[in-house]
Amino acid sequence: MIPVELIKKKREGEVLTPDELQKFVNGYVNGEIPDYQMAAWLMAVYFQGMSDTEMKEFTRVMIHSGTVIDLSFIPGVKVDKHSTGGVGDKVSVILAPLVAACGIPVPMISGRGLGHTGGTLDKLESIPGFRTDLDIDSYKKTIEKIGVVMIGQTKDIAPADKKMYALRDVTATVECIPLIAGSIMSKKLAEGIDALVLDVKTGSGAFMRKKSEAIELAKTLINVGESFGKRTIGFITDMNQPLGNAVGNWLEIEECIRCMKGNEIQDLMEVTYRLAGAMIYLGGKSGSIEEGESVAREAIESGAAFEKFLQLVNEQGGDVSYIENPTRYKKAEYNKEVVLGKEGFVSEIDNYGIGIAGLITGAGRRKIDDSIDYTAGIIIHKKIGDRVGKEDPIATVYANEKKNVEDAVLRITEAYRLSDDAVEPRQYIYGMADKNGYYDY
């Protein structure tokens, strides 16, 4: 294999053979192909795309670049969920223990914050002592013992993706559907699942800003999942404003605790119940997604979901006293309400701007080696459709540096648009996709 020939072939829009893909990807993992050649190939894929067959083979090579976990010794249908990411997207923290409490094993490998979007691992690690770096043996033992586990990608699971993604992040090749599909599905298909539910976000706070792009990505991911024998369902959900009210790691954990105790936030729990219903349906514990939603609601109302969350935190080394009594947690030193000084109805929120404001507070990473301030973040008080008075706070900012507070306040102020006329609240879930196509709600 001559790497430059494969780069040229893809640059010209030709299809690489399975053998060529395997040699090129494995060569990169093994260090035989340098970053600069892989970067050139990724950019060629970004512009030329991949054929359906090529994309599936690319995913297969990524999966088998490391360990493929076997969970067949655990009874039941193992089901996971993946979100393409957004601002305030804390669904996984509620969803994993909720579905496990309904009798479906949930092996979940999650990611960290990327750019303006938050990450499930960062949220979980805001819980004192919580470990997301379990090895594969501990991963298996945990799901066998309590029916749920939430960890990060290990060096053994799809290492090609881990190495390639870091390169994509710094070469402007993230927003490419074949590469996104290969990245997501290689991790998910290597973790030992039987079925998968997708939450593909669209809007100003998502990577797929256009609904049509989100639908295309969902169809692509489902096509790949089904081709590997995994039942796959996807939902297109709104990301034109934060999901729930909290943005920032511990603030989001607190919000999840309240929701699991039955103090529901409408948009957050509507999305959570729909995804849970689909997971429960795929897990064989209900005859339909709607019936699965009812089962999920019962698990919240009975307290079973919260009890499972306590089990999860305890099993992965977290201090459950903070979950039982969140007021024990340290507060950010500074906070400030954001007031627009004018009245009207919230007509638009630049959710990307809210995500950046979250980064400014210290709740995310501006550079890969930045540390995260778990106490920092934003609480949103006014969302699309809400009426705002001149003195009404639209948000409250929390940070441990005064300058960060002021900078975040400015960014949030710039993110809001008001209208004199009443505005309809946004639809939270746009539609559903499965192997037969996409259906608008």
C-alpha cells in the first residue's frame, strides 16, 4: 500500500476497496501512516464523501481496530442511546438508570464536551469520586451487577476512532456525515449492544443546524446499525434553545436529580420519555414506544429510577451523599442575573451563543488541556415563547471569576431576541426515523 495513492484516489472521488480501507486505517493506528497523510485523506472524504458500501466497511474497520465487547452472558436485549450533542443535553444521566430500572441492560459509552456542547462524562465526573475510566472487565461486572454502566471510550475500544477524532477536531473535518457515522457507530457497535436509539439534534446549538441534515445523518446511522444486525431507531429533536434550564456540569446533575425525583421539566422529560419508550420497546419490555413511555413514567413516579441512579453512582465510586443532599455541593463564588431591560416575548435564542457563554463561565474547555469548573454554568429562566418583563431575569450566571461572569452575561444578552407579539413554544421532537424511512410528527 502506498498511502499517497489512496489519498489521491479519494481526492478524485473514487471508491476505496475494503482491503485498501483496512490497510489505511490500521496503518494509521499502528503509526505507519503519519497525521499529515491521514489529515489529507480526511479532508478528501469531507469533500468527496463515501459510498454506502465504503462507509459500512470503514465502520467495520474502525470497530475491529480494537476490542469488540461480548455481553452475551448478560440476559436480555442490551440497548444504548446516543445523542449528537447540544447545550444542556443531560438526557443520558436520567435515561440510563431510568431504562435500567425498567429491566433493560444499558451499557453506555459516552463522550466529553466538544466545542460549545457539553459532555456526559464531564457531568458525571462533577459527582465527587465518580469514575468513568473503568476498564473492560469492570465495565462488564458493573452492568452484570446493576444493569447499567456509564464510562468513557477506553484505549481498547475503537482506537482508530479515538485517534482519528482528535485529528478531525483540529483539521475542520468534524461535520462530515460518513466520518460522523463511522465514529459514532464504531464505538456503539463495539460496546456489546443489541439495539440503539439515536437522538439527532438540529438547530442553532447543534452540529447539524438544518433539519434536513439531521434527517440525513439519522438515516445514515440507522442504515449502518441495521447492516450490522442492530435494531436502530432515531429521533430528530430541537436544539434551538438549551434542553432543560441548567447549562453546566453540577448544575445539570442537580436538575437531573430533581427530575428523577418527579419534579419534571417539560422539554427535558418529554425528550427523555420518548427515548426511554423506544429503548424499552427495543428491549422487549413493551409492545410499542408509547407503552414504553408509560413504563418509564411509572419508574420515575415509583422512585425506581432514582434508586437505580444511586446504585450507579455508588458502584462507580461516587459519593451518594451529594445525590441525596445536593445542597452539600460547593457553590460558585459569583453569580449574576441577566436582565435585558426591555419587555416582549422570547422569539429566538442563539443556542450556540449560550453554549459559548457556558464555556466562558468555566463549565467547558476552550483548549483540550483545560480543566473544568464543575460549579460554573448558567440557569436559564426564560425560553422561547415566554413573556419577559423589563426587570425579569432571563438567566443567572455562576462562575468563580468576576470577568467570566461579566463576559458570559454579555454573550447571553446578545443571544436573546424578543418580539412584541406572542410566540408559540418550539416543538421538542420533530419526528422519528427507522429502517423504513423518516416520519414527521
